[in-house]
Amino acid sequence: MLPQFSGITIWKTKSGNANGNYNWTFYWESVKHEISGTFKEGILVEGVSTEYYINGQIKCRGEYKNGRSCCIWTHYFEDGTVENKYQIVDGVGVQLEE
């Protein structure tokens, strides 16, 4: 069973299942998302989430641990330069100084 979210059409599944290691790509409102990691009951427990602009440049990338976003999340401008970075601690993002 694939993870399900309202309003998302999954166009391409790479490999895996909703319990265990899983890699998948989906498009939502023409924006490409890639998620890979370990899932439990369809929820990303450990892994990486990447969102892309329509031109293929990375828009945002971050990590999940224990089912929550964590670590450093980086947001990029459409030309690929870094817009900002956030350190996620206990579910709260703090913008890092460049």
C-alpha cells in the first residue's frame, strides 16, 4: 500500500512498501517531490525529503527522524543558490545565520 495524502497524485513509484525501506517520487501541483527512507504504516520515520522547482532545481531538502522533521532544512532560490537554512529542534525551526 502506498502512502496516501489528499490531493496528491503519485506518478512514479521507485521501490519498496509502506512498511520498511521505501523510495518514491510524486508530483503535486506540478512540483516534483522525492522521499526516501524508512516508513511505518505509510509515515516517513527516517529519511530525506526533497522538493524541486519546475525547472529541476532543488527547492527544499531536509531530514526526518522518529517521524518528525529534524536537523538542517535548506531552502533554495530557483537559480539554485541558498535562500535560507533552518535548524529543526523538537519540531521548531530556527533560522541559521549565513
